[in-house]
Amino acid sequence: MPTGQKQRTTLIWVTVSVLLAVACTSFLLIRRNEQARHPDSAYLALLKEAYTAVMESHVEKPDSKKLALSMVNGMLAALDPHSAYLPPEPYHEMEIQMSGAFGGVGIELGMKDGKLSVISPIDDTPAFRAGIAANDYIWKINGTSTQGMNISAAVKLMRGEKGTAVTLTILRNDSPRSLVFNLVRDIIKIKSLKSRMLAPGYGLIRIAQFQERTGPEFKEALAALHSQAGGQLKGLVLDLRYNPGGLLDASSQVVNCFIGDDMTKTAIVSIKGRLPETNRVYNATLGTKEPRYPIVILINGGSASASEIVAGALQDHKRAIIMGTQSFGKGSVQSIYPMKGNAALKLTTARYYTPSGRSIQAKGIVPDIEVAAQKIVPGKLKGEGDRLKENDLDHRLAPEGAPAEPLPKLPAKPAVKPAAAPHGAGDGTDLEKDYQLKRALELLQSLGLVKEKGLLKAQ
């Protein structure tokens, strides 16, 4: 090849190479800019790529439904401890729990010595009227043996529409002869609270959870206590210990009974989130409220969410004295998003703030008077110092003004809920065994004595 032609050929190849290099660089820059503008698409592509690789190459063919649900659960677990995917059955159970009413026979179930047993029948229900008793062993449900059956499966068999029948075969006191109860299901209403008089003029209301009917039930309990006190209470203990929360509207209705007689002081709680529709202030209605008798609210490390709203609001309005130990510190709001297949997404959408603007997230309500629960155990006096709090949970939302918690390298632990009372809102508390309750009553009686003696009158 002549020298001139060889030089022209070399020049052409160099030019083509430069153009290709420029084109590749431009393509990479465009792609990088596109990814910078739309990073979510890159991450979603990564997720799809990983899913495809697992489905095609894993040593055992995965269950595609289980794999997809695991991806959703993993995504939500990385957000905070309270966001979760609710499959149909847990979602339905949550709705029943919040409504406080369901079709059934009225038995609180438990496992005793590996057997499905009656903890107690609920008053004025088909089971109670038929004579089913605590510690009865439920041997069969509609002829199906309960051996190896868990509580959830038993509940599913025993619940049903009002007016339908269910047959329970029961063994009592280790008797070889069985008892057969043919029961007709009814609407079982679970009261979220119970009340009683602690001493002449001094009442107690214990709220186990804030449900749909908690507000009306609370007003009924107050009216009953006033009547038992001879017309007007001298003082009230509101027991919110081990109350894990519940419905925000219900907690607002409880606070509404005590504030709203001053139009300048009506705030109960404020909600603040990313979306405009999540921002809201709950205010008390104006009108006649409960007389201004002294109130002591008992809280502990098991008091969370809606119960912290009540304690924080009445504390800020100086309407109650908070006694006990620091609360759990769940200052976030969860919204329910129904999904296909009767499932739902429970997603943290906002934080709530007390009337004075305090965020309780990972901080809790600090009592005005700290009184630990005293329980005698061999060798020491046991208190509540080691109770789990919101601040201890993996991925919990940071306290207001604090930097976000970095993601840990290890997988997140399952979400932990604040402890609940073992048997709901019991009303048979023994003052001599419940140190905190006894101290609350003593404080109310002291305040009543001060008022009677007129010791706080202006000189």
C-alpha cells in the first residue's frame, strides 16, 4: 500500500476511534445523569434484577408469593418498628380489636399445660350463662379435637355470625366424663375500661386500650362514679399503665371530658407529617366539663401512643398530676392503607405533639411524681428500670431535633410492642398489693384534706 494511502487509512481509523470514544462517554454521561435525576428507577431495577436472579438460580425454586412478601416486609422493617404489612387475618383481627365487638361465645382463651383452656368467661355472654368456668379444658370444638391446635385456630372456629351455633366439648377438673355445651353465638362487646370506688368519694377508671366505644364508656363510668360518691367525686385515679394505645379519636374524647371550659385552652394534640392532609390539631369542644376535682394519672413503661396523648394533654393543661414511671415514648401516628386481597399496609405517617408543643417520640411522658412499682422477689426489691422503651427499638424514629439513627449492619429485630396488661382492664386491684395505686389514692386524699382545711386560701 502506498505511503499516502496508508496515512489516510490510519487517520480515518483514529477519527472513528475518537468518535466512538466520544459517543461512549456521552452515553455514559447521559445514563449517569438520568440515574441522578431518577435514582428510584435504578434502585427498583436493582430489586427486579435480584428477584430475577433468585427465581432463576437459587438451589431450590422459591415460592414467588413468599419472596415478594419478604421484600415488602424488609422494606417496611427498614423504616421504623411500627410500619408493617398486615395479611388478611391479622388485619381483620386488628379491626375486631379496635371495634371491641365480634360474634362469638365470650371466652378468654389461654394455653395451660399445653391444653386449650378457659382463662375466664366474659360476663353476660353465652359461655357465661351456660356455666362454662375458668380452667375448663376445651377438648373439642364442633367435634374437632383441639389437640395441637393453637389459640388463633380455636378463635377462628368459635367466632361466627350472631345466631349461629357452636358446640364445645369440655373436660372439667380432670373428670373422665365430658360436658357438652351447645351455644348460640351472640355479639360480644369487650369493654375497654372498668371502674370502681377506691374509697368514699374517690374513684378509679382503668383503661386497657382505646377502642371505638372508649369515649362513651368513659362518660358512663364517670356518671356511675359520681352517683356512687353521693353526687360528686372528690378525686379520680385514671390508670393508664400497660395501655398500649389504640384509636386517637377515642383518647381525644377522654381528654375532652376535662378541658374546653376555657376557649383559649382547647388543644388536645397536634399531628404533623410530610403530607398536608396529615397535619391537624385536635381541639376540645367548648362547654360544661367535669368539675375540677383533683386527678392522678398512673403511667409506666407500658403506657404508649394514645395513652401518652391523654397524659401529656392533661399534664400540659395542669388538669392532672402524672404519677408512676416514664412512659414508652411512641409519639408517631400510623395510618392504615387497605390493599388488594383484604390485606393492609400500616404506615407511620406523622408525629404527634402535646398542647405545649412537646414531641414524645423516643422520650415519653415524664411523671410529675416518680413512683416505681414495688414487687418483692427473693433477694431484692424489683422495679421497672429494665423495661423496654421506644428508644431501644431498631430503626425507631429519632427524637425531635436529634440526628436520625444510622442503619445497623445486622438485620433488624422484629418489632416489639409495649407490654400489655395480662388480662385486660381488671378492676379488682388490691390497694395493699398495688403500691403505685395506693400512693395515688393517698395523694388525692391529701389534696382533699388541704382543700377541706382551707390551707391554700390567700392570706
